Amino acid sequence: MAHTKAGGTAHNLNDSNPKYLGVKRSDGQKVGVGEIIVRQRGTKILPGKNIGVGTDHTLFAMATGIVRFRTKRKTDFDGRSNTRRVVDVLTV
């Protein structure tokens, strides 16, 4: 008998490519128009002044300036309040 029997199957050998999400420009950094500040799934960080939102919830600068992160109190639909992160670009 010159054939291999019952070798089984290999699981967990495939992996998806990394999506490189996260904050790309930190607080206090200078940015130009169109520079990506945050790549995210969903709006975990909300857009503020001079910030645009892409179709995949990417936040980018709409003006030249300095990046500033802050927190904001928001009220949910059920009346509970929580704090959310907001990013702004302050023009110089």
C-alpha cells in the first residue's frame, strides 16, 4: 500500500490581512487638508470642527491646523449620558 491514510485537515492556517486601524495623528500634531487622523470601524471617535467623515468612518482634516482631542458628554436614546471622544482641527 503506497498511499497515505487519514492525514486529517489543517485548520486555522488562513488569516486575513491587517486593516491598520487606529489614531494616525496625535494631539498637538500639525495636519494639512485631507490628512487622515483616525481610521476606525464605526464612529468610536466623533468628528468635531474642521473634520470630515469618510464612507468607512475615517476621520480626516478639512483645514490646515493642529489636532486636538477632547471629551464630550452625550445623551443616549434611552436617556443615559456618557462621555465620547471628539477630535477637532484648530486652525492657526
